[in-house]
Amino acid sequence: MILIALLVAANPYSNYTCNYAKIITTRPNGGVDVFAKPIGSAGRVEMLKVGTYVYTCDETKTWVEIRFQANGHRCPEQTKGLDVRQAAMCNKGWVRQGEVEVLSG
């Protein structure tokens, strides 16, 4: 029991949870571009439709890092948030602030 507590304490990410969220936008095409890096000139990795559920795991002043399911990557759906260790199974990308709404986490 003590060993387990020590292992959890040694892992700084053991209690870090990505927020459960969904894509929102008012763009005419009904989608949001997801970029490889938090800059507009980075390559687009995906386009997600409005209402797509994602996880927000990090952010800057103008960008939000999301994790999502696409292209064969399975991303667990957990409405109370996703343990950052499980987020490694999901696709990763960045969207602009205001294009995602946090629901819980």
C-alpha cells in the first residue's frame, strides 16, 4: 500500500484531468480547423464538426490543446474528464479560444 502511494506521489500527472468539452463555432462550414501547433500557419490535422466531443488538456492565451477521436485512434469518452495518461491514446491538436466549450472536468 505504501509503495502504491509513493508511485502516485512520484508521478506529477497522476491527478491531472483533461476537461470534457465540445466544439462550438459560428463558421458557415459548420466545422473547426484543428492545427498541429498553436499557430495559424501550422498544418491542419483535422476538421471537427460542431458538437464533436473533445477534451481540453492545455491552453495558451489564444489557443486550446484538445484531444479527440479520429483516424482510427480510440479516445475514451468520459464525461467527467479524462486522465491525462489516457489522453495519449487520442489524437492531439490545437483550436482557437472560443471554438470549444468546456462541459465538465
